[in-house]
Amino acid sequence: MASLRISAKQLRIGDTLEPCAEGAVLVEAGRIVAVGPDAAVPRPAGVATADLGDATLLPGLIDAHMHTFGMPSTGLGALNTEREPYRALRAAGELRELLEAGFTSARCLGSSVGPDLRRAIDEGHVEGPRLVVAGQFISSTGGTWDAPPLPSSWGRAQTAIADGVDEIVQTVRERARAGADFIKLGLSKGGVQDRYHAWGDDPHAQVTTYSVEEVRAAVDEAHRNGMKVSAHAIGTAAVNLALDGGVDVIEHGYAIDDETRARLVDEGKIVVTTISQLHFHRAAYDAFHYPDWERDVYERHWQAMRRDFELGLQAGIRFALGTDLIGKPTHPLARAAKEFELAVEWGMSPDEALRAGTIGGAEALGIAAETGSLDMGKSADLVAVAGGLSDLADLARPIFVMKQGRRVRGTLPI
């Protein structure tokens, strides 16, 4: 792979995304070997050069929570019965769009086809972001992702359901065998009569799904296999269950009390945002004829999520940006940059949002030594936008994308 020297009017460098005017990056063998002010970056003999003009060059964006379902978002009722080859092919197309949108890394937090998609991308058969994958969800009987009409026996046969310490340990081992990087546990759900089972009709009336002993067993076995554990956790009880059980990353993490919020801060846990999931539901209400009861559910979650995001910012919670996008038509993966805009609308500064969607995302994925910032030795995962990035909405219109030193979008002499 030839070396390439890329210059731009502004770079955002290091873990803090420090602005660097008139900067350059030198890429060799897919890695950053020098970065900084233009005059300080070497010009090796024969190096190819590219000038992005007035653009701003950033590390590749990271979606810390998405799904490779490979299903129409309006037809998820058939998720567990649709054929996996179709799902993988459909998801591969959407992952290419996500990469072209500037997201060079992503974390798939629940999909049976995720490990095989990651393998195909890593081997170069299809194009997509660097994936960190959980494989299939792990749910208790009647838990987050187990509800009629499918019988629980089907979910158990697919290792999607595990109850008790022994079954949970066995299921974590099955995930390791299948090539998962992460374990995804469901720790909260709606009540028995709730119509929206997985998230619950009321975010403040969640039911926990596992005992602390079961969660600890999952975490211990995952860590033994070199995997982190992430938990779907909405509500005070579920978030505390995740913390008591030693879970590494909290997904959603809202509808909580002040004591739980303080605990998240004290323990330094990353909470992944997922504002986009609700945003795109709300945007689809009329066009896709959402019933009134479902709109009411999403509005309750939206209000609780916003309140606790704002309080979390004030308290000092470590947020990483994740979208929880699942695919077209209502939740296209390529719209993931919307999460940056929404985070700023809800109170993050633009710089905070950029860090939460780059180095913060890399930390959530467990790959901060590899990517997430423009630093010497890291993978050449780059995205550029025209102008000075005065509005994070510009992230939705990248003019250049590079993953591991290979151009994905934009015209350069590569």
C-alpha cells in the first residue's frame, strides 16, 4: 500500500480533538505515521499527496450501538424466522452505506448474523465499518427480547434464552465459539401487560430480568474469554443491577434516580446514548401510520431519555454516541450522523459530541488503541467535511472517507 500525505485547512488531533490549522497526515501501510502542522509532517520522496483544501479532517466516526438485523425496520416481527443468508446480504449493503457516511467503526449489539458479517468485512469480501459484534442477544425467559408469539423453546434452541447461572455460562461460551467480541444482556423489560415488551410502556416502570448472581456469572465468563459485557438497561433497578453485576458498558441508561446517576459517575461507566432510535420513530409516525398507543410509548421514553441525558451531562457521566439504528425504511444506518446533532440539541457542546462519537466510541468498543483519534500509530480511519465544521450537521455530508488507509469516498490519488 503506497504512502499518502493528506493536507487540510484544519485537523482535529489526538484524544481531545485539538484543532490544528493547516495540518497534514502521513499514511503508510494503512496507519498514521505522522500528523500535525503541515510544516512538521514529512514529505517522503515519491509520496502521493492530496490537498483537501478548506476541509476539516477528523478521525473516522464511530457508532457505538447499532444492529445488523438485515430486515425491514417495519417488519421486525419476522426477525427470528427470516432466512439468515438474506439478512446477511441485506445488512451488508446497509453497512457499506454506513461506511460511506463516514463511520469507519461500529458496534453491533445484537444480531445472529453479526459475527459472520464482521468476518466477511475483515477478509475483504464486502465493504463496511470495522465491526465489534455481540452476536445473538441473551435474554431470560420472558425477558427483554423473548415474547410471544414464538415459543420460548425456539429461543432456547437458538441460545437466545438462558436462565440460571449454568445456562448463562454455557450461552456465553456459545457466543465465544461463534466469534462474538461482546456479550449483550437484556436486563430490563416492560410489565406483564405492557404492549411494548422490550422497552416497556413506561420507562419508569421497568421490570428487571435477571438476578445479580446470573449477571455476575455472565460477566465472569465473558471476561474469562476476553469479551466485555454490555447491558440493555432502562430504569433505576436495571442500571443498578448492571453495576452490581460488573457490566462494562450501559446501553440507554435513563429513567434513573440521582443516586444511580452518581454511581455511574463514580464508577466511570460509559453510557451509550441511542437518541436516534426514538428520533427516527417520531419522524416516521405519520408516514408509517403508527398507532396512538405506540406514539404515546415513544413520547414517554423520549421525555425520560432527554431529561436524564441533560442531568447526566451535568453530573459528568461518560457518554459515547450510539444510534440504535436497525435499517431501512424508518431507521437507515446511513443516517447515523444525526446522533451528533441530537446530542448537541440536548446540551452537549460540539467538541464534547465529537469526542463522544470518536474516541469515546472507540473506548466503548474496546479499540481505542487502534482507532478513534488522529494519532501516530493508529489506523488511518479518516473522514473529512467541507469547511470549518461550524455545524455538526455537516457530518452527514462527508467529502472524503478512508478506512485503514483505503479510500472509501472522495477523489484522491490512491
